[in-house]
Amino acid sequence: MLTRVLLVAVALLAVACSSPAGQPDGGARGGNGGAMGAAGAAGAPDAGRDAAGNSGGQGPDDALIVPPGLDVELEPGGAGVFDLIALTLRDGPNGLELYAALKNVGDVPACDAALKATLNDQNNQPLGMLINGLDTNRLYLYPLPDGSTTVAACANPGDVVMTSILNMAPDIRVADVGSIVYYYVYFVLDGLTPIDPGLTISDVQAVAGPGGTSYTGTFTNGLAMPVSMPSIRIFPVNRVGRPLGVAGADESSQIPAGGTWTFQTGTVDDPGVDYAAFPAASFSN
């Protein structure tokens, strides 16, 4: 069975908010987090309430929430292990683009996690709701009832995870948005066994060019089985760990156990001062 994300055909406990509206699209993501790593925006104030209060007095390079004054709140009744610590909402060539960073502030791994964002206008009327998976940096083996195992992508306590929601609505601009209400889902799984090193990224270099900045590096499959369709997502960040965009790379070939893939991503217009990198792949159980 070819698996891209954690699709476990047994009853699982969906924590914090409602049951998932759909499986996240992030794939089984693991490995290191690039130069930023799991530290990310650790120590940054919680941006899950009044964003204006968190970013007041900071310069644009230090802002946790952009645009300034955007109200970002956790949906009433939503509670769990994640704090939303930074968010960028910007106008892109095909509509709104949202980039977010969340930190696992709980005491359990959060697996197969997703973020839902509801956008409201200046009169607090809904403009739309979107959901996407959170890119995580840990892989675990998870036992199935038939005695086999599958791979779960999880965020450990203290880990910073990220997501992007792109091409949200071509007819909505940042100026139309008055607030964002977020909600997240994840699974708590029993019997997890860490996979180390899992999927890793190394030797990352930022390459400036006329079309923007791309990233090169090496993807290594540390699993004891081959993987196919490997991919990379790299988020440039500002000084406090706020994601500014995302650059990706995909490969159609299979990577054997212990094998590598040398990648080059697409471009971002703002490379920031650091990055967070997340690998993914498909695997056969």
C-alpha cells in the first residue's frame, strides 16, 4: 500500500477542535528543520489572541503577525497542545497567501495535524474557510491492529511546525480581511516508536537569482525501506521565526534506503534571515 500521509484505518482520537475536515496534504514529513530547526520561534509570545498587542512596538522584521493590527484568535472551544506563534497574510499573484507557525506546547506528540483558518471581513462576516496540513519534523512507527506498522508524522513537545495556504481566493485582498479565527486538529497515538534519523535535509544553501532565492541541498532517506516521490518545503523566516513564504521541490524517482537526492527548490521573493525545512515522501507498507 502506497501511503503519503498517515491514513490509519482504525478508530483514532482526534484532539483539539473537531474531527478532521479532510486529511492534510503534507505527506509523511520528518527529519531536521534546517538552520531554524525545532527552536524556531521558541520564546515568542503567543500570537493566538490579539495580534496587534503582540506585534506592537516591533519593526517589520520582528513582527509576529503581518499585516499589523490583524486580529488572530483561536476559535472558541478549541484547545490542545498547539499555540499559533506567528502568521503572515499577504496578497499573492493568484490571491491571498497565508503562512503560519505553531508550537507544540503540550507534553505529547501531535500526529497528522492540520490547521483550519476562517477569514472574516472588517464587519466580522465570513469570507471563507480553508484547511491544510502542518509540516512536521518527526516520524514514528505506529502499530496497526493486524500487527503491521505504518508511519506517522508528528510534532514533539517543543517542536515548531509550519503550513501554507495558497491561492485562497482571487477576489479577496488582505485589505478585505479584518480577522482570522484558527482551529487545529491532530491525533494522539499510543505505541509510537521514534524513527531516527527518518528523512533528513542537509547542506542547504540559499541561491540568489534574477527570479528570487531558491534553495539547494541533499535529501537523505534514513528509513529502512525505499521511498518514492520525495519532496521538500522550505519556509524562509524573519528574526522571530515568522514564515515569509515557501519554496518547494519534488522528485518523481524512488530513493532507496540510505539513498540521497540532490534538490533545488523554486524561488521565494523574500529569503528572510533563516529558514525551516521539511522533507516528505511516499512509502509502501
